[in-house]
Amino acid sequence: MNPQHPKKTTDFLIIGSGISGLSFALKAAELGSVTIVTKKAKIDTATNLAQGGIAAVLSGEDSFDLHIQDTLQAGAGLCNEEVVRLVVEKGPERIRELIELGVSFTSDETNPSELDLGREGGHSARRIAHAKDLTGKEIESSLLKRVAENPAISILEDHLAVDLLIGSKAGLAVSPHDRCLGAFVLDRNDNSISPYLAKITVLCSGGTGKVYLYTTNPDIATGDGIAMAYRAGAKVANLEFVQFHPTCLYHPQVKNFLISEAVRGEGGRLINEKGEAFMKKYDPRGDLATRDLVARAIDSELKASGGDCVFLDISHKPADFIKNRFPNIYRTCLSYSIDITREPIPVVPAAHYMCGGVLTDIMGRSSIDNLYAFGETACTGLHGGNRLASNSLLEAVVFAHQAFLSCQEVWPSLSKKPFSDVPPWSSGKAERIEECVLISHNWDQIRRLMWNYVGIVRSQKRLLLVQKKLRLILQEVLEHYHDFLLTPDLIELRNIAILSDLIVRCALTRKESRGLHYTLDFPAPDNTHWLKNTVL
């Protein structure tokens, strides 16, 4: 059986070490003990890979109303306007807080006391605070430094959450699903599984990009938080809205290198293999259209030409400007013999961001008591049917603060309650898995099916076909899960199998095209029947 260790207790159990989890941890440490579990190294997060920046109203040429309208327009009618207004209006305060925590955003060259603000697709003004093209790395490293200095916070690397512990108010029970008690956690070092009991549990484990064959996401993005919450009985929503980033570097030696949307914001132009700029054909905003439109435009161009990629050209800008504004992109492309100051960059769309997730209220609370979710794991109502560029990091810090305010309110009574008594993890008669090909084969099958059948453009026929195929794989995966001792690979395989099925179910349910969900059978939005969330 999987080795066991005694149960652990902590006031706050945070699953994930990105910007939202670290921001919340620094605040929650004022109330009690905090344990962060992260399944690989603490810096292996989507936050760390974020290039573009964090959107907020930071100049006199911008306004809250403009940012709100841009967000609502991108969200295709599904944004919760109360949430949008909250996030936008709290944005400047959260940016100042990050700066106080040590985050060094790039300053304006002509006015060093002001931030250099970038512009990206869908934004009507310059409002993207950035650290050149390594914003996420700057934020992640700064927050990790502050966390390391706080004695109330512990980070457990190489620890993977398996399942949530759910009980009723009367004690541990399978039903009703009304209170989260913590989670079972696997230690990668010896595959032992221990119950971690907590007064408050937070899911901020990132997105679902590894469900797809091609993604900009890190390897950790297997939808663990969403899958765990769904299995525990929490509501999840809008999983059909998968954002494909239009511009991932196309190169045989590159796995998932993103070419920031900020390149288009600074004048980069998308061109086809003939050198023709094509975005004006699809949207009057041209290269500054929102990601869903740009991704579909590229998909259309590739299907028409039969080509493997399109190109993003910023070589008409001064070489010094390109090297200074995009040093990481310049260096990385150059390492693959692509000089972006002289030639266009080959790019293709790739799965990038999950706009749906665990359904939460305006304080970050899920439908299960004492269980919060934020970051890409959550569906807060901000993004609707399509995320506006650079709103994700903003959402993460705003909702980390909202959740802290909520915890602050309930903490006087919650802190006095004893930890529940829970049984240890039981492996039953499970045996050690000898043939890892069982896992790798199913993993590969799922990701290829999702890429081929549930991509940028969909149809009911393809969705029904892939649902049938996925159900057989899911059944096999669940058999593996019960027959074999748990390993990190098997846990992640179960999560991507469940997530794939949930994404297809949501996509089949929404019989219209809206935002990131585009289906050939229903090519127009239907405001009469579908101006609502898809909730499972």
C-alpha cells in the first residue's frame, strides 16, 4: 500500500504556489499557520511564465470605465459586472501592494517616477504594468522571497494533493458535501499519503493546459484543483471556454514558448506565408483584436493555406527597442536561429488559459463551506466567455485579498473549532503499477483527442464522437486508479481524464457560439437562451 504518515494540521492549507496562493498566504499568516503544498518546485507555476504583465488603471489617460468596458466586451456577455467593477477598481491598490512587497515593474524612460505601461489586444488604453517580458518571474520571485521570510508559512515542494476531505457539520460523512476539512496529500519523495487537516482550504493549483497536445502552460497544469473540487461535489462552470493563445513559437525543438501579446501591442503584425497582413479581414481592430478572434483568424488562414504556421513580424521596429522591450523573447528566439529584429517569428495557436473553473462568489468562496478557489482554478465571473489580456494576474491578487477579508470575518469563531477526526488513507488491495505505458498511452490519447476534436473550432458531431471515446478512456483510467498504488502520474492522469470529459460536456451543453466557444452548428450567439453560465 502507499506508505502513510500521521495526519498534519494547519490553519490554512493552500494548494498551489502561484501569485494568488502566495498573495493569500502572506495575508493569511496574520491570522494563523499556513501550509502551501506544490507538486513540483515552488517556482514551477504559470505565474512564473507570464510575460505580458498585469492590467490596471494607472494613468490619467485611462479610466475605470474604459477598463470595465474592455473587459465586458471581451467577455462576450457572460461577465459578472459586479465582479468586473470590483476587480478593476481594486486594481491600482493591489499593484501598489505588489510594489511594496518588492516587485520591480519597468519604469517609464522619460519619467522614471511612473510605470511604463504596455498595451495588448482588446485594451483601449495603455494599462499593462510589466517587468519587460518577464513579469511573472519578477512577481513570483518577489513573493517567494517574502514568503520565505515569514515564519508562519511553510512550503512543501514535491507534494501533490490527491483529494479533498469533505465532511458534514455533524462530523465526517460522504454526504452532504458541505464542509471542507483539508485534503489528502501525496509526498513525491516516498509516495506516502497523509491527511492534511485545515480550517480553510484554498485551491489555486493553476489551469488545464496539459489536457491539450499543444499548450503554453507548464507541466503542472493538469486541472487538479478543478477535478478535485468537482469530485468533492463543488459546482464548476464555463469549462467550454478554453482560451487558445494565438502566438506560440512554432519550432520543432520548442515545447511551449509563448510569444507575448505585448509584441502585437507594440506594433507586431501577423502575416501569412505570402507576407500579407491578414487580421483586418477578420476584425477592424486588426492585430489588436481579442485573443479568441485572433486565434480563429489564424486557424482560418492555416486551413485555407494548408500551412503549418503564420508569422508575427516586429522587425520594422528599431532593433534596440525590440531587444530592450522583449529581451527574453529576443534571446530565446535567437537561440533557435530566429533573429526577431530582422525576420518574422513563426507562430501557431496553443491552449493557454481556462476561463471556467470552480464557481465562486465575490469573496472567492466555492459552493462548499471553508473551501476557496482563485487564480485560474476559479470561475469568479470576471472573464466570462473570453479573458481580456493581462486581467488574470490582476484577478489573482484581487481575489486573494477578497478571500482574506472573508477569512478575517469568520476567523474569530472558526479558529476555536477543533480539527475533525478523519480516517487514514486506505489503498485497499491496490498493487504497484509495473507498466507505465498504461499511463503514458492514455495520457497521449486524451491530449490528442482534445486537440483534434475540442479545439478552436468545434462541431456537435465531433464533440459527440470524442465524448464516446473519452468515456471509454475515463473508465479505464478509473480502473487503474483503484487497481494500482497511487503515483503522481496516475493522479494527474485521472484529473486530465475527468477535466476532458467535463470540458466536452460543457461544450455540448452550450448550443451557440460565444467568446472562446465557437461551433459550426450554432455559429451565432443566442442571447435568449444562453446568456448564462454553464454549471455542472
